[in-house]
Amino acid sequence: MPRLREIALGVAAELSFGAASLVAWGAALIVKVILFSMAVFLYIYAGFASGKSMRYWRQRGQALRWQWRQWDQQDQQREVERHDQERIAQEFLARQRREEKEEQWKRRQREREREREATAAQRFPSPTEDAGGDSLLCVVCMMEPRTVGLKHKSGVHLCLCKRCQQTAKISVGSPCVVCRQRVEEVMHIYT
């Protein structure tokens, strides 16, 4: 209804400024008053036709605008929550993929380390084993490395540590601890 009033006033204004004579001005004034009266009548009638006051319709419009604002805010809140849930889900999936990649990398590292150890063990015997797989520890105490060789007619047996050789008092003429042949020479070997 306010729009109708504005139209009526606009038409009346055009009529009033367009007329040059006094008669035209009077006629325009009459038209202006009639149109204004009709606009006011229609504005008032629209409010009372339903039995409701203008105040009721203003309050109703305010209530609807408030409700629309509430719906917009709820929609915006739902959109924000949906974006947050999507972001959380993406972060979770990214973290899971990162952890899987880290686990695969660690597993590959462990496998490579095992392979290196296996190839190193095949190429270089440990300090406690010789190339044939025999232990390089003293045959008596099994704790110290072998540093004393016993020479006899069939060869040399590297079989004792210095402490066990001194403790057992093995010297020239004593039996070899490996083959029981007579020792011709005691050799100290330093590596």
C-alpha cells in the first residue's frame, strides 16, 4: 500500500508542474486530492478488511522478518558446521595417510637394515667367528679372543687366550689342547 501512495503522489506532482494555467492547476489539485484520498482509503482498508489493525500487520511483518533472520542464521550455522566436519574428516584422512606412509617407510628401513646386516655378515665374519663359521673365542674360557697359537708337526692351532695359556701353564712340550700332540712352539698373535 505505501507503494500505491507513492505512485499517486508522483502522478499528482507531474500534473501540478505540467499545467500552466490556473484552471489546469485547479484540476490538478482536485486530481491530487482525489488520488491521495483513494490511496489513504486503500491503505486503511487493506489493514481493516481482515479485521486486523495496522499495528497487528506491522508486528506480523516484524515477526516474519525476525523468523527469516533466524532461519538464515541457522542455515549459516549448519553450513559452518558442515565445513568444519569436512575439514576435520580431511585432516583425519591426511593424518591417517601420513601415518601409513611413515609406517611403510619404517618397515622398509627395517628391511633394508636386515638386508645390510645379512650381507655384511656374509662378507665379513663377526669378530667372534672366522670365515668358516668357527668361533674365535678361547676354547677353554669361551670369553676372550684367541691370541695364542700352538705349533706342532701337523700345523698351528690358534685356540687359547693369553690368560688361559698362562693359567694352564701350556708351554713347549705340553700337549695341544685341540689334538693332544706335543707343542713345539707357543706363538703369541696380535691382531
